[in-house]
Amino acid sequence: RYAVLPLMNILEDETESSVYVKESAVSALGMIGDEKAVDSLVSILESKKGFLDKFTFLKERALEALNKISFKGDRVFNALVKSLRDESPQVRINAIEVLMNSEDDRAIDLIKGMLSDQNREVVQNAVIALYNILGEEILSEIINDETSPSIAKNEALKLQDDLREEEIEEANEQDE
């Protein structure tokens, strides 16, 4: 708990030019899991600075850290919404995961919106997140919805097939 404030100070220090030092501080804050760090982590996601590709790792680490910390509030939620529109597919994937674990009712519609993403991995993670929140029924809903993009339908079918295979394997193991 004594490390939280110094680590937060590293994130807020504009003279600290090493993104890697900040990235390490973010990861450490996630490991510690103290709610006091939430504002500093959200500030990274809200940043208007034009991050180059190598700096998207800082946003990714901030999302991973938020996923380990219990949080509430519109500021965090709005930062997650912004992250869903980030240029980096990995940032969008991490935002989906945080939303999935957030227990916020608004998350479901946001994640459903990601079924139309252009990146296959983002869509795959959205399908899995919806399955984790809503159960197997959502897979049939995606598959049977005429407005669902084909990538989302294919991912839902693939997950459904994987679930069936697991059921068959479990049944075979019980028979033996």
C-alpha cells in the first residue's frame, strides 16, 4: 500500500519521458489492486495525446490493471467506451474484457456493438464476452439475427461447436 502513491506519481509526472517506466508503474498498480489508482489509470485512457503504436501498450496495461481493480463510476465507464473506439485492436479487446467483468448493465449493449468491428479478434472476443455474461443462448441469437455480421455469426458457430465437442468429450469420459 505504500507503493501506490509513488507509482501514481510516476503516471502523472509529465517530465517522465520513458513510456516503459510508466508501463511498469501501471502493471504494478494492477498487481496491487488498490482503488486509489483508478483515477490515474483512467487518465491514461482519457489522454488526448497522439500515442504512437508502441505507446498503445500503456493503454493496454491500464485496461489490464483496471480489470484487476474493483471500480464504479461514469468516468471509468466513459473511458472504457472511448477505448472501444481506439485505433488499436488490442486496446479494444482489453476494453471488452474490462466491460465483461464490470457487472455494469450497460456493458452488454456496448459489447454487442463490437460484433460489427472490422477486426476478427475483436469480434471473437466480443462473442466470447457475451457468452460469458449471458450464456449459450446469446450464441443462437447472434447466429439467427439477420443483422449480425458474418464474422460474428462464424465466431458464434465456432464457439457453439467447441462447446458441443467439450460436452461429447465429458460424456465419453463419464462412460469410461
